[in-house]
Amino acid sequence: MGQEVYLPLFETKAAKGRVAYKLYSLSVFVGIFSIWVFRAGHLPPAETERGRRWGWIGLSMAELWFSFYWFLTQFARWNPVYRSTFKHRLSQSYRYEKELPGVDVFVCTADPTIEPPIMVVNTVLSVMAYDYPPERLAVYLSDDAGSELTFYALLEASRFAKHWLPFCKKFKVEPRSPAAYFTTVDRDDQELLGDGGEYRSSVKKIYEEMRDRIDIATRLARIPSDIRNEHKGFCEWDLVSSARNHPAILQILIDGRETKVVGIENHDKLPTLVYLSREKRPHRHHNFKAGAMNALIRVSSKMSNGPIILNVDCDVYSNNSESVRDAMCFFMDENKGHEVAYVQYPQSYNNLTRNDLHGICFRVLNEVDLAAMDANGGPCYIGSGCFHRRESLCGMKYDRKECGGLDQWRKETDKNEKQSAIVLEDMSKVLANCTYEDNTQWGREMGVKYGFPAEDIITGLSIHCRGWKSIYFNPERKSFTGVAPTTLLQALVQQKRWSEGQFQIFLSKYCPLVYGRGRIPLNLRMCYAIYALWAPNCLPTLYYVIVPSLFLLGDVSLFPQITSLWILPFAYVLIAKYGCSLAEFITCGGTPLGWWNEQRIWVFRRTTSFCFAFLETIARQLGFTKLEFVVTAKVSDSEVYQRYLQETMEFGSPSPMFTVLSTIAMINLLSFVWGLKRMIMDAKYGVLEQLGLQIVLCGVIVLINLPVYKGLFFRRDKGKMPSSVMYKSVMLAFLACSIALYLV
């Protein structure tokens, strides 16, 4: 019967307008080739123009790298595809509604000071409230800090869930994070009819009381004594010496197997809720988030063993209660679902400014680049908002005959039905011991990979190389919403961590161009290489934003004359590339000012985040530094946040990154002023004709750095550039300009 009435659970459509895009790419290639011809045919002679010759060669090498990188992006963006699901077909009588597989949700937190417990429990409550059978849903919180404050917050959340989940189900609440819902929905919302308003008010009051208790405990760093005596779980902390020295702590706060665990409506069952803090010892490497994920995989396999695993960061709440059903449409499709290893959703943020001040939204990457990667074999795993097939995550190679069905979870968990929660906790706790992985394949062939800051990227690449495919799904209503960095330094540090981890992969045996050979398509290997080569982009970018400006001081031209026909390929490539970029950005829902902010941030990233990532990766390869993992702060000062909302950049830190930014800004400002002076006062000598393109380039860099100049010289608030940074950058800029005048 299934074959006779089969209807797909999802469909795939190719992007429109690809012929026009391919013609555009071809025209840009012609322009790039013309630039190569110009550089090769007009190389200054070594005998008379040695300084200009070396500057010319360096600029040619930078342009050669930019061309190579552009070609990589074209391979990745050639044929994007977009997916849509048919969730209603899951509920048809002959399909899967009664056989939906179990889903284990992993929420990871690492530090209660920068990831507040109240934020963590809002994320937990949002995924507990999915529109999915609760008996097939289990939520696990991994607390890598081993904080009893986080445990206390989760305990409070488990009690509030008895009110929150029935409320969400009855009124189809969206989003299902209590904090997000009560913030975005007006008190006088008329959608809730009858006694709905009163019901909501009572639930809101219960939530606010819970929030206040958690905030007070967090602020005082003390658990109320009555609560401590009431729950046995707090006894576990009697053996905790520190966050880095304690045994495994495992507590089942809600046992979804018990029929008596219901909400206030008395007929709404609750999903399983588990707290886990894996064992840590000072002399044992804990492998950061990857180690926490692998401990969760093992513990959950003993307790609920859902064949589908969803992992989310603690600051990324569920914004769409039907996301699980959307993912199931891909996993459970009879014709194509068996080859799907994971379904990756895009990351979105709830605290972006209108024009995305820090360019953190990645609109075009989410709407176009990852969709294009999907067409080449599947998107990369980006660490959060991803539904995994457990067997693929645990190292199984793709084989349609050997891969088990998604109904296996019932057989594996039936034997645990008669065991009490205490017995199950004791049996599972050993799986979170720090010695469990000794002499095993965990972190190598099983689970999330160890040894790389970008553990998500390398894990996804390994899964692809084992024959699996992945799916990128970007629904109209965003599925996961997180917290974006609110300061420039936070954003740059985050980008440093990402680019450093990916470049480290490129320099390892897992380099996608080598490791993926014969295992994944060439286009997919190039897609991975695009992100793996973020860090090396710093070298040509630094050259391009510094050297032409310094040569401008010596009246040395590195570009064609304004009246020369050779200026046409330069002009066309720039106009076509950035014109297309602007059109894509606006099509993806952005604003022109948002696009300009993103271009600025890309320059900032390439000259700071990518540069520091490149240098540290090389130093690590030479054995000078060790692997570290930096968690991005999720909280900020109220004044800082107000400036962020007003789209004013925050520079109030003496970071070396700001010294680099300020020095580059000052070099270009001095060179631009010098160029304008020469152009006005010495117009008869043809300065504009000879140096016009260099002056324009220098002027664009000055425009990009306007917020930096304001921070250096004009602002008086606490977010201005520190005086120490200003003095160092001015001195370094004058030194660089003096050396350039002497040498050039």
C-alpha cells in the first residue's frame, strides 16, 4: 500500500535566475583575467623602479589570492537548492504519526557567569515544549561548570514546566521560550479569547516568581536551604571540589516514563528532563564542548536512546515548535530519508540592531551559500540547531542495508522501562566518567571529533566522508534564535575562534581537499575549503589596505592611470562584485546600511580576527601554544547595550585587535590627506591621473573606518577608544609612514 500511495515528505527546488548569475560570473572572470594580463604586461623594470616593482608584485600576489578565493566561492554557489516539507503527511493514517522516533535534545552550557542560568532554563523550556509526543522527547542539560546554581535553576524549570507546557499546547504559543514570549507578546493581546488572558497572566506571574528566585540565588551564589534539603540532587555537590575536580553528577528531574508525571491539566504528559555534569579531574583533558557532547551521547543511549539527536547552545531557544516535525520529514521520507545524516537549521538572533551593526547575521551565507552547499552534498555542521541521526554521529558508515530504522529506539528502551530512576542514574553515570573513553574510538571515529576548536566542522566533514548526506532547511519562521555579541570585541573574538578552528583543520590530515578526495564530490570539498581558508585571507587584505596607501605617500602608482583603458577591468570587477553583493543582501531582507556595515565588518575581521587566528594557528603548529576554547559572553553592561541598540560601536577595551584597527585607520587617513593635498596643489603634474585609483581606494578605507576615528578622537563616553590604544596607533602610523617615505 505504501508504494501505491507514496507521497514525498519533502521537495527540493532549484534556485531561480541561475543562468543570469552564471553569465555574471563569466563576465567577472573575463575582468579578472584582464587584470592578470595588465599586471603581467606592465611589471615595472627592476633597474629603475625597484621599490615600485616589489610593491607591484606584492599587489599582484594579493589579487591572485582574491581571484583564487573568488573561484572557490563560485563553485560553491553554482546551483543552490531550497527545501520545503509536508508535515501534514506525517499524520496520515498510513504514515508515521504513531511511529514517530524518539528525539534526545542536548543543551550545553559551560559557565554560569557568562551564560546566566535563567537564560539556560528558558532554552530548556522552549525545547521541552515542542509540538511532539512528550513520551518520545527527552531533554538533557550538560553543565560543564558543574554549578549547583544551574542545577537549582533547572529544578525550578522542571516545576514551572507543569504550567508552561500545557499553556503552550492549549494556545499554540510561539515562541516557546517564556522570556521571549512574555517580552514580545503584548499584555492586551486579543488572540487569547475567553479566560485565556487570565490564564496567561497567571502563568506569567508563576514564571516571574521563578525568574526572581533564580536571579536572587545567582546574585547571592547561594541555594535556599529549604530547597537544598528538599531535593536529593544537592547532595552530589558534597563531593565537588571545584568546577574542574568533581565526579559525574546525573539527576533525572522529570522521568517521562512515569504516567503520573503530568502538567496541571492532568492529561498533558511531560518529556524526560535530565541534568548531567560529566566527571572532571585536573590531570585529565576534558576536550571542551566535544567532550560534553560525547558524554551526552553515551548517557542518553542508556536512558532514552532516541535515534534522532538535536543539539542547541544554551543561548539558542526554540522559535518554532514544529521544527522537530520538519526534521522528521527529511529523516522519514521512504525514498531519500535513509541517506540523511543530519538536518542543519540556520542560526538567527533576537537582539540584532536594524542595520546589524556587527554584521553577525550572515544573511547571504544563510540564504544563499549554505543552500548552495546543500546542492553539493549537504551543508556543514555548524554546532547548534542541528538534528542528527544517532548512528551517523556515532561513526557508522552509510550503508542502506545495514543502517537501522528509526523505530529501533523502542526496542532499545523497552528494557529500561521497569528500572527506577535511581537505578538508571547509577547505571548511566559511569558513561560520563573521564576514564570511560580510555582506549576507545570516542573523539576519533565515534562521536564529536577532538583536537579542533571547530569540532562541529570536522565532525560534519567526517560524516560526509563516511557516505552520508545532510540537509539544509531554512523555514520562513526561524527555528532557532540566539543571542548575538553586543560589542565589537565579542564579535571579533568569536570570529577569531571560528576561523582559527577551521584553518587548523585545513593544515591537518583532515584538510577537505585531501581527506575528502574520493569520498565526497569536488564541489563539496571546495565548499569546506572556503571556510577553512578564512584565516589566510588576512595576508592579502592587510597588504591591500596598507601598502597602496604607503606608496601613495611616495607618489608611486600601483594601478593603471585614470585615462588608461586598463582601468576598465578594475572598475568593472569592483562594481559588478559589490553590486551583486548589495542586490543579494537586500533580496535576503537586509538594508543598504546593513550591507555597508557588513562590508566594514569583513574588513575588520580580515585584518584582526583572521590575522590573530592565522598567527596563533601557525604558532600552534610549531608547538608554541596549546589549544584553548573561549566562550563568547552572553551578557553585557546596560550602558554598553544601550549604545549597541543605538548602533554605536563599542571600543572600550585596550585589545591588541583595536590597536591593529586604529593603526590601519590612521595610516590610511594620513595617506588620504596627503593624496588630496597633492591632487589639489600639484594638479598640473597629473597627480590625479597617476594616483587617482589609489586615492579612491584610500578614501574608501577611510570611510570604512569612520567609527574608528570617532572612537579615537570625538567620543567621550566609556565606549571610546582607550587612550593607550590611541597613542600606540598614532605612533605606529607615523612610524610606518616615515619608513615608507624613506624607502619608497
